Amino acid sequence: MEVHFPKETHSLTVSDPFSAAKLGETVVLHGYLGSSASLSKKLFFVQLNSKDRGRSIQIVSSSDSLPGRDPLAQEHVRRLPMHTPVAVTGLVRERKQQPDQESGSIEKIINVEIDLLRVQPLNEFPSDIIATTDTVFGPDQRHLQLRGDVGLRSALGDRSAIGFFLRSKLHDLDFVEVETPLLFKSTPEGAREFIVPTRRRGLAYALPQSPQQYKQILMGSGITKYFQFAKCFRDEDLRADRQPEFTQLDLEMSFAGADEVMSVIEDLVRSLWSQFCEVRLSEPFPRLGYAEAMSRYGSDKPDTRIEPQISRVEYLLPADLISKITPLRDPVVEAFTLRFEASAEWDTSDVQSFITKFLESPEGMSFVHNPEGGPGVFIADSRKPLQGLQALGFEAAERLEDLYDIQDGDLLILQARPNQPLNGGSTVLGNLRLALHAAAVREGYLKPLQGFAPLWVTEFPLFSPISRTEPGQGGKAGLAATHHPFTSPKTPEDVDMLLKDPTQVVGDHYDLVINGVELGGGSRRIHSADMQAFIMRDILKMSSARLADFSHLLEVLRTGCPPHAGIALGFDRLIALMLGKSSVREVIAFPKTGKGEDVLVKSPGPLSDEILETYSLQYRS
């Protein structure tokens, strides 16, 4: 059914909607009805919120007779519920400004108001939904969340602007935007895939974990610089910064290595922060090797704003103390300190209360019940022998006091771990360090961290032990590619090490980290078909059938593919970090819940018998 309504003459979404309008001029405005007030039977006020809900103007409806006024206009506007979309026709009048008027999240136009002539509802907000200015809608009413939350809509607007900015910058650098297929095939890159069955019995597509193979194919196809905003899909456990489908800024360059890609990304990111955050980031971004990041921060994506760092201290500690904090034999013991903001309002007893409360919380109990031993906790107190560190022994207490410049009220945390090379994304002590810092900020003992600290983390192990939670590449070597099986060894010495000890091989991989958030990762790729096949067949020990899944890529590499490197930035995470959001769900229009569900549209949904039959599927009993 077609709806006829007057075209608006002025838009409330612009910063100065009435700059060209004169007092007494007839205007047509579109928007949503907001809060209202009735002063008498003859006088009624209602706010008209702009189409983007960011600005409002007062509509005055009176029963006075005016040329062009609908005699039923006041009756109509009184009965229309809040949030109803309308077309309003009225006269621009001067308004007496209210000196202390609160504008809240919606900017109010206070120098003029609209004397109502006619109102036309374009739909009607249902009476069975309660929607006041204080109503909080759940994710099952995401459309009302978006309509009522200026912040959410603003984030989507910022996302659009940032995407446009990046796209323009890359075009200026001669990158070619190429869309790659979403209907791919199942290949063991590392993460679990979403499968799309077809009507051809036994055949299915897979949604891409990333456009990794297609972009490498493009490098062998004569595309020198490629990018796209790519939709990616991974069937994995969800966290605050993960969704089963997400967007990444995907980029690849031929005849290039790690330094060229990192240089392009640094320029892009610095330009972004300058344009949208008015922040000048460091130049160049500092670089830190994986092993050093893990030993100094207990994380492969460290927030370098948090000080001090972690230190190994087992060589300082008496053996009987080590045996009390861990059942491990010959362990590594590491330490860090936490110092609260100086204040006359707390003393060491408050520090004791803080750490006790944390360790007894559900979050803290996971550290207490660590099978490698719980944390050793000490509170510096100058009223006690050796500042309360007497259990460490005289030498250790003195050395640690010098190492950390320990002062009254400082927390000293010890934690043991196995004496073996570090792997994975974090250590127990690294996680505890972050958790304690966050808790201290929540409790007001520390100020929230400020600023942005970019960092490249490099020199990751090329291979890692197989994890129960990650399928890897399905080989029989007990190893999986740390990132994906297409990453090149970093140096000729690492190539030689492949046959001696693959676990010692370093990959030419680089992660971009800002404030402890991994924004993306990339690598120099293997461009030799023989080397790629060797890695898959002889190092990962993938079966012939699994190797055949990559025959298309091996053929592209075989036909003279040039050296190439690339990166993928998590676009959702990037936007969330720039806007100071705690979750990517706040910068995605229709995010999935922690269970991977869209509760607005009720997906995923059950399959009918008809669909099961069409795609030759059946449920396993």
C-alpha cells in the first residue's frame, strides 16, 4: 500500500536546519514523536525527534483558528503515541529560551518552535509495547535498541565513516578492491568452519574463515595490491571480541615482505587515529618478539601501558618457599607488583581486603585452584620485618625491594609455571596481572588507563602443539600451524631448522596490538609450491587427501607466483577500540549473542523435514 505524505522542506538532522527559514514560514518536518505535555484542553506540547533521533524541536498545538490549520490537528497529535513516525506541517515561531534546559542525549533546538498546522502519522507505535525514555530493550528488540540509543546509532555512523576513510586511503595507494566468493570449500586452515549443504548429494560449500587462499591466488594472478572489507565465518567459542561472522579489512601485496605491509598499516592506523581520535600515535610503532612479550607481560598481545613488567625470580627464592606455592619440580617462578594510587584514604589493611575479596571471587578462585599452584601474595608493610616479605628470605626480599622499588602497600605476586618454552597466548600470571589491574580500577584504587599504545608483536613460533579446542590442519605430527599453514619461515636458518626441530622454527608473522587488543595479524606467505607442499606433507604430516584440498593453491604457486605478504585487521575490533567500546556487539548492527544466536530474527533455526530431504540430510540419533 502506497503512502502519500508531504516532502520535508527542512531536515532536523543537519546542524542548522532553519538557517534559511524565516519566522512565520510554513515548513514540513519528518521524524518521530517524543515526550509530550498538556497544559490545558487548548494547549499541547510535543517534541519531534529527528529521523536519526539526535535532535528535537518543540511542536506547539493550540485550538486557535489559523489559515491552513486542520481543526482536528490537536486531536490527532494528542492521541498519537510516543515513537510514532510523522510528517508535521507548521509555522516557524520564535521560542523563549529556557536557561537551564537539560538536553540529555538528544540535542534540543531551543531558539524556535513549530506551531502545528497538520500532522500525518506514517505508521503507529503499538500500545502493547511500553517505551519511555527509561525503557531498556533487550536484544530480541534490537530495532528498538537502535532507535532509542543515540550511542549505538552514532557508532554505526562512525563505522561507516571510518570504512569510507580506509577505502579512500587504500585507493589512493593503488590498492584494488576485489570481492572474493563466500561459497568456498572446506579446507583445514585451523578454525572450525560453517558448512553449506547443496542439493547435490554429498557435496557442500564452506563459508570462508578468511579470504586467505583467494587473496594468495590473486597475487599469482597479477593483482599487485589487493584489499576488501571481507565477511569471515568461524564456528568457535564466542567472547566479548568475537562473533561467528565478522568483518576484516583484508590486504595483500605482491613483490613485498613484512616491512612493506607493516609500513602501509602503520600509515593507515596513524591517519585513522589522527582523523577520528585527534591522537598522534608513535612513529614508528615499537616491535616486540613473541618470546619477550610472553616473558615480560605474560601475553602475546600485551597492554604496554601497564607497569611494572613480569620478572623471573626463582633463583632468588628459598626452596622451601617454592615448594609451598607449587607442586611442580624445578619450576619457573615469576613475579610482578601492583601499586595503588597514592591516597590518604587507604592503608595496608585496605590492600589486604582488596586482594582477599578478589581471590574469593569466582574470577579469583580460578587462579587459586590452578593445578600448577596458586599465587603467592605479599603486601609490603614497613611496620613488619623485611617490609612484610620475611617469608622470602633476607636476600630475596632485599633484591626484590631493589628490583621493584617496593613501597608500603605494594602487592607482590609470585606464580610458578613449568620450566619449558612458552606457547599459547598467555600465561597464568599474565592473566592474573590483567585481572588484578582491572579489579583495582573498578574499586577505585587505580585510575583508568589513558592513551593508546600500538605495538607489533613478531617472531611467533611457526608451529604449536595441537590444542583440544582447535582442530588445526588434521596432520599426524602433533603440531599445528600457529596461525595458518601458509606462513613462511622467517630466515634461512629457520628453513634449515624445519628438519631438525620444527618447534624451534620462527615464522615471519606479525600481529598489530593496541592497548592489549589484537587488531590483526599478517605474515609473509610461502610462495614456493615445493615449500608449501613440504610443510603440509612432511612437517605437519597431513594426509594425501588433506593435501589434495589445497591442490588449487599449490598449482597457483607452481606457476611463478611472486613473493607476497599481507595482513587482516579485525574491523569490528578496530571500531570498538577507537570508540572506547568494551564489546564488538556495540559496533555491529545485528550482533549474535554469546550463544551465537540472533534473537531478533530467531537464528539459527530448526530444519524442517522438507529441507532435510532436499539437502539429503538427517539427524544422528
